Amino acid sequence: RADLEEALLEVAAYKELMRDPKAAGPESLSKRRLVGLGEKLRRDSGCSLARILTFLGISKSTYHYHRARLDSPSGMPDEDFDEAVVEAFSRNGGIYGYRRLKAELEGEGVRAPERKVREAMARLGLVARCSRSERKWSSYKGEISDAPDNLLVGSRGRHDFSAGAPDEVWLTDITEMKGRDGKLYLSVIVDCFDGKAVAWRASTSPNAELADSTLRDAIATLEEGRRPIVHSDRGAHYRWKGWIALCEEAGLVRSMSRKGHSPDNAACEGFFGRAKVELFHSLVRAGASVAELSEAVERYMRWYNDGRLKAFKSDGGRASYETIRDRRKRLGLAA
């Protein structure tokens, strides 16, 4: 039983650590974060405090000291709270505003009133990254084949990028990133149900194989009988015979933006916009190579699905923050 408990604790701990792409393991965390992790493991696993202390490798007195500070009715002292805010802000790449920072801290057991988070961010000069406009790379090569109708726009011209369940509607696109020694192209397929990146590929060549291989990876995740709409812009990748054949073989329903209507694929472009703000702009400014960008893409995409807090509206209309993976798990859906 002890061995089983140990294994379950390790699995739970490393699932939690996946939210932090910089964390190598429990030993890399501060005492405060270790205690926050310990409290979460106690709630989720039901293990005794003694077992948690042994697993985390900290003393009972140290645990209780930091536990009391996490749960103090008056909150943590300003210097400790500031440290917690800076830690949470930094490990998420400086992309979280006060709402997601609040959710992140409370997920660790830290009491974080919205006002206190905002005051700490202002005091510490922490400002979440914001988007900037830039010229969009285009794969449009003219009307090289017949285009299917746009199935995501209604009779009044309003876009509907929603879905009632996973794998009902997919969006796809390709974006360009410039490294110091060349360019990298990222192809993604995004699920309209919750924004999950279903599949992605990165390559130095924006060719047909980049788009086709992404689609093949996405098709491989489908359960039997699932036939989603796959919506794209009018780029050449989505009008060549190989792409069309893959869609037909898998029973996918093609949808395409109208000519001259770039907002018709705005949700997928928005995905790229967030990715560039949250990670890639800073790497490009730092002079990252194509190889470094490619490694960052892989880390970011996995973190986007499994570790990044996202706002979801509840039935009451209020926003709650969860990772895509945790929300699917809570809803009883395959992650």
C-alpha cells in the first residue's frame, strides 16, 4: 500500500508541476510552493500529513510555518505576498494579468484578493504582455481550386466559433516566426469547443506536407464516428489535392473563409496572436535561433493545453479559471 501511495503521489505531483514549464521537480520549488503543493496533494489524494512530509522532504515545523502563512485570515505579510506574486508571474512568462494571477495563487492555497493582487503588481511594476500588430504572412496563391462554403458564418454574417462538444469544429492556419538564422512556420489545428490545440507541426518550409502532417496528426486523435468541420482560410495548403483527399478519406467537412474576409478565421489567428505575445516575441527580441524557436514551440503548445489557465464562463455567466486539460477531466471528457 505504501508503494502504491508513493506512486500515486508522484503522478499527482508531476501533473501539477506540468503547469510550470520551468520546474524540474519538487526539489526545484520554494518552501512556500512545496507547502501549497502538499495541501493540494492532501486534498486530492487523502494521504496523511506524515506521508506528504516524507514525500516532499520537509519538516513538520517548516510545513506548518508556511501553511499558517498561506491560510492566515489577514493574509500573508506584504513581502511574502510580493514574493508569491513575482514567482507566479515569472514562471508563467509574464503573460498573466491580475485575474489569472489571482487564480494561480489561489490554486496554490494562497489567499489572493483581487485588490491585493492588483496593488502588488502595481507596486512591483509587473505588467502583462499585450499584443502588437504586425504584417501577417499569407499562403494565398489565388483561386487554384473550388472553395467550399464558409459553414461558420450565419445568414446575417455573424461568425460562430463555438462548439457544443470536442471534435465538432476545428480551425487551422499557419503562421511565420523569424529567428536569427531563418524562419519557422507553425501549423496548428484548434478545437472550437475549448481552444485546445489538437495537433501542431513546425517546419522551416511552409509546404503542403506541413499542413497535411498536422491534419493527419489531428485525425489520429479522433474517436470512431467523429467527423468534425475543419475550417481554414483560402491558403493554397488547404486547396491542394493532398489536403482535400485527407479530408475526404476521414469524412471531414471542409469549410473555408470567404474571399477578402480575414475575420472569417479570426479565432485561429487569435490563437497565434496569444502565442506570439506570451512567448515568441520575447524570444525573437532575444535573438533566438530557428532551433531554439522550434524547441520553445513544443514546450509552449503542451503548456497551453495542460498548464495555462484559461477563463471559461460558468452557467451563471461568471468566469472561472482552469486549464483545458483539467476542465475536460472535470467534465468527464477525454483530455
